[in-house]
Amino acid sequence: MSIAFKDVEKRYAVYARPHDRLWELLTRRQRHQVHVALAKTNLEIRAGETFGLIGENGAGKSTLLKIAAGTIQPTQGTVTRQGRIAALLELGAGFHPEESGCDNIRFMAALHGLEGEAAEDFAERAMAFSELSADTLRRPVKTYSSGMFMRLAFAAATAIDPQVLIVDEALSVGDLHFQKKSLNRILQLRERGATVLFCSHNLYQVRSLCERAAWMHQGRMLELGATEGVATAYEAHERRRYAHLRENAPATARPSAALAADTAATAPVKIMQVSTETSDGVNPAQVDSFQDLTLRIELEAYADTPFHVGFSIVRPDKDNVFGSSTQFLENQPALRGAGTHVVRVRFARLPLLSGEYLWSVYTLDDTGLQVLDMAELVQPFTVLNQSRREVGLVWLEHEWLQIE
């Protein structure tokens, strides 16, 4: 139930024109350029761990995952796989577009070596998990939406109770209900001791799910280790990469009154209003350092669904200053119950120093992994440090021990 890479590399020959292949064969002279999709990589994903893979598009993540799954072979190096592997890579990969969903599920059963009752049991469990209607399952999969593809692919990949599960960004597609169901399925597999290789641009999910992670960049592994350290290094890189955009960051954000109209209609818990309260009133444009401040979040739940609420204080360049969630509170059960909910967070003697700040607020499912609704970069406010002369983002408690 593990995967090990030893000196693995994947290169592709890139030809400027199709007939250059023929000329190269005839003349024995190279007429192509070499693209290194994955440079020499050494990596061991241990049995029973959930391992994260992060990086920008084109970094080599999908190439590494395909090699791990065995769908493509490395140009050099060796890959050792142990355990029954299921992979959810590109949407629709492995499906025949002209065949129905039912037939494709049965093809998948045959690929796993299942026959007779075992194959029928596999098909029944996969179709039930997908929650696709009987009419939909009888249609050719070329008529499916991306969300339907994801449902069928995830159901087929996990119906065999894999010992190793490889997931490449698939959970970003589909409705909130099935995304949550899929995340719960991954958590169940992990609890049973399965090894999970999880690739996502959602760093919150990677941080929450994975013990270790790797940051890929231009086909190379730049960082490997504990998830928090790797994710922090990647975030720092992204901030430097987009530094030129900070000058164009908006000075204001949409008002809270627009939240209800802008949020997704399918969210089971919607953020209706976000406001800042101080002794000077509601939503003051200016706040003093060390002034008491309360964040008020009004929510509307449309079902008896357990959920958590999180927030972040954010700079206009989108750097997080501080964030927390109700799920981090000890002995605090998830909120639940249809109707209106109000959450208030008090900051006694707000330690922020001079600068412009905004709020980002989220509702999360009971695991804290799935974002149900969000209101990002709202209710801007300016902090002025008029009582002290220290500089920076926050005031830190400190003591001068010696001055000679």
C-alpha cells in the first residue's frame, strides 16, 4: 500500500512540424526539442499516509500522478507500487464516450478483474454512490456534464475499496453535496488505512487532509516535508510571483448588502451579512489600534445541516493576517438547525497596527474541509496606530530585558 519513485524522469520529444518526425528518422539528425515534464524525482509515499501535491498549472503534478497510477511510463527510473490502486485523474479518462454509464461501470469492473457476482456488486455500489438516475446511466457518457462525469468516475474509482487512492483536482467539479460526499469517502478510506495521494489547488483542504506534501515547480520537486512548511513556502512563492498585481488591488470591496445576491443559490448555509462593530458604531471606516472590535456574521441555514464558521483578517493584497474557525474550539459542537444564526467574535484591544484590512468569511461543513459559502474581501476598514510608534502589521507583547 505504498508508492516509491527512484530517479524517475519523464521527457517528451516536441516537433515543430509533423513531418519533422519522418525527416529525423530518415536523416538520423535530431529535429525535435526535449521537454522535461518531470525531472529526476525520488519520493516515497508511505503506507497509510495521506500525501498532498501542490503547485501551479504545468508544474508536473499530473505527470507524476499518471506515472504513480501506471497510466504512463517514465522515460527513466523505476516506480514501485504495492496495493490495489484506484486513480481519479482527468475527467472521463477511461470512459468510452459512446457507451452508457452502466456499461462503462461494467467495463471498469472488468478492468479490475471482477467477474460474475463480484462484478455486479461492484456495479451496483458504484451506481448507487453516484446518485445518477437510471435514465442518466442508460445514456452515452458523451452527453454527461463535467459534474456527472465526476460522480461516475469517483464512484467507480472507490467502489473497490482501494488500498491506494490517487485524486487529481477532481473534487473541484460538481455540486456541494457530492463534493462533501466524496471528501467523506476519502476520510473513510484513510481511516481504514488506505494510502491517499491528493493533488489540489485548495491549500486549505491539503493542510487539513495531508500529513506530508510536495511542492512541484517546472517539473521539479522544490519542497518535500510536513504539509504546513511546504504550503507556507508555496504561498510565499505565489506572493512574490504576483507581486506586480498588488499595485492594482482594489481599495474597496463589495458591501455586505450584496452578499445574499452573490452567494450560490445551492449553498445549504448562506452568509447574509458581515459587519464590524465598535464603540463608534457599525462598520466604521476607521478603527484605532487597541480598540475593542467585534465581528458579527449573520447566516441563514436552509436545512438541519451541521456546519462551522470561519473568518480571516486579510490585507488588500490578499495576505492573511489571522484566521480562525469554530471547529478549532475545544468542546464546541458544529452549529445546526434551519433558520437564522448569528456568530459574533470579539477582539479585545485589537492588536493591528496602521494599515488597510478586510474580512473574509466562510461557512464550512462539519469536517471543516468543504466550503459551503464564502464572502471574501468584504467590509474594508482602516486601522490607525495613534497611541504608539511601533511599525508592522500587529503589536506583539514584548519586554526589553537589558539596555546598556
